[in-house]
Amino acid sequence: MTLKVLCTRLALAVIVPVVLVTATQYPIFRAHLDTRLECAQAPPLLIMTLLYGLSIAFGVFWVLSSHRQRVLKREALQHAREVQDLYEHAPCGYHSLDAHGRIVKMNHTELDWLGYRADEVIGKVHYRDLITPETREAFEAAFQGVVGPDKEGSAECELLTRHGEKLPVIIQATAYATQRGFVHSRAIVFDLSERKQLEETLARQAMTDPLTGLGNRRYLQDQAAMEIARAKRRGEPLSLIVIDLDHFKRINDAHGHDVGDLVLQAFAHQARELLREGDVLCRMGGEEFAVLLPATTQEQAMQVAERLRRRLETSAVKVGLDVTEDGWLSYTVSLGVTLVMPEETSLKPAIKRADQGLYAAKDAGRNQALWQTV
């Protein structure tokens, strides 16, 4: 209400009572004057004054009260709109389910995640149908906790969007109940995509050598466990090559660790190009590397080792004219090759054997690949 309207109503609240009182009391006042009533009776002027005052006070009170009610109503409606907007467009999802798990309410945020309209799911779809089969059991257990005595539950699940994409979320829900029993659930849903991506990134970093981009020793151990189990299951051979860069310490001492890093990176690049997609190439530490060769016999493993040795022998590393006269640096590698035996449950025995073959290659003059028998 504007100030002009409020002032108009206040003026009317003053004028209208005066007019009404005057119209009703003036004849009485004139009669008193004509008959000259005694002073013992109530003075007519005083009575009219009191009536005027009471009428004006009542009118002002009514106008102010009406104005205040309108202000409170407008503020309440605005607050309700803000709360509704917060619910619909919150950075997290909200939904409510009946006792059977059917969706009775869902905010715009979660609908947008899923790719549905409200009229497509509310009252029509069971929420469990929006959960991936792999995580549906966790959701069901949490929902039973909500409708049960605990009246609450939570679970990490994957939502299945309209387009078949998977969205990792965590759902936290409580029950809304009356004396008659369960009415519906009240759930808040958090998108875990960024957290999952961060976890995957950290896991990769924990398994990756930052200099070469190859898997590290821990990664090799994890991959070896899977490959050993697969080899046993399929009855296939599994071979291992351990590789060491010859005279690498001399390279670091003569040219510096930055040049040594270039050699390590060049080796990783060349080895990746030569090996198969399913082969597992890792940096064990320093200048030592390992290659796990699934479904590879002794003869095939030796062929791979020889190809790798020859490739590296003829592939110089570009290090710049400030390092060598022609700007290139050559290097060689020694390799030890062995089989992972079917009865072995880890890679440790095979690594030990391959190391023995590697040491024998170095003792024989380096730049060689030697087989180490079991």
C-alpha cells in the first residue's frame, strides 16, 4: 500500500465518523439547547465530543490494523515464494516417496539431473526404477529404514538418467509421519560426480609415475593380481620382462638429471609404441621398468624383448646442442625375461627370477635380453 493511499484512508477514518455522529446527534443537541436542560444532566457538548473521539479512534485503529494485515500477508506470500524457489532450484535434489516408493514430489534440480518433466514421474514412477541395478539393493535397504521403526536411512547409489547416463549420488532420507502412521519420505540427494572424479584422479595419481606417465610399482602389483587370476582361469601363459637402462648413472652424472629425465621419458614413449594394447608397462623405480605380457609364451616374450632392445639401441634421444655435439644422446637397455608360474599367487617370485636374468645380461656386457628359467 502506498503512502498516498494510507493517508487517504486515515482522512476518511476521521471524516466519516464526524459526519455520522454529527448527523445522528445534532438534532438531540438542538433539542437540549431549546429546552435549556438543567446542569445536572450530562452536557450535550461533552457527550458529542466523546462520541467524536471514540469514532475517530476506532476509524484510525481499523485503518492501521487493515494496513498491517495487508503488509503481513504480502510478506508471507513473498516468503512462501522464496521458500518454494529455494526448494525447486536448490543445488541438491529433493523428493518425497509414498510407502510403496512411488514419487509424490520432486524438485526441478533432480528432475533436470534425470532429464524428466514433473508430470512424467510424479505419481507414476517408483524411485527404485531410476536406480541402476548395481546399486538398487543399497537403495532398497535405506528405504526400508525410512518406512520402518528407524524412520531414516541413507545410501550411495547411481541414478539412471533418461539418456542412460549414470549419476553417482548419496541419498539421505527421513520419514514424515502422523498419528495415523507413515505419510511420505523426505529425501535430500547430493550429486557425487565431482567427488568421484576427484577420487578417480587421486587413485590414478597414486598408481602413476608422474615423470613418464606409466603405472608405478603399486599399479603393477594390482594389474599382476588380475592377470595371474585370468591366466589361471584361461590356462594361458603369462610372461614378465624386467628392463634396466644401461649406465644411466653416467648419463645423470655427465649431463644432469634433467637430461636423465628426458631419456626416461623417451624410453617410455618408445616402449609404449612397440608393445601391445593389453601389455602392462610400469616404472619400478629409478631406471628400472617391467612389462607384463598376458597370453605370451617364452618364445614370444623373448621376441618382444629383442624387438624392444633393438628399437631402443637405434633410437637416440634429442637432448640439445648444449648437451652433445649433435644434440642427440644414444643409450641401451638390458632385459631379463621369465614366465610367471601357474602356482604363483603374486609377482614377487617372477620379479626375482627376471632380475637374475637382468643381472646376467649386464654381466655379459649389457645391451642384451636373457631368459631366466624357473
